[in-house]
Amino acid sequence: MLDIRNNSRSFSPVVRNGWAIKFSVYREDNILLIFTSCFTGQTIVRYFTSEEDAVEYINFVCEQNPQMPIEA
């Protein structure tokens, strides 16, 4: 438990295209993304080990209509 606390960084959420995005990193290569629609409250949680994949997924979600449910 101490390892996680000492090796994790969390960033303040940002809002982009109607999605609130929370980003956390553990040991530089483990990325946790949490998306919440500002309109519906739909929440999507995804874990990545590649920054490129995480960025691609952020772009995918931000292109979706935050007022409609999505399967992500």
C-alpha cells in the first residue's frame, strides 16, 4: 500500500468536450483514466500501460457525444 502511495501521481480533473477526465500514473508506465460525462454521469474507467494507447483512447472518448451512452 505504501508503494502505491509513494509511486503514484494524480492530476486534477479536466473537462474536455463535456467529459471530465481524471488521470493518474503509477510508476510512470501504468496509467489510469477515469471519464465522467458532465451530462449523464456515465463513468468509464480504463487502465493502460502505453501512453500512446491512453492518448488514443482519450481522443476517442472526447469525440463521443457526452449526452448519449457509449460503449467504450
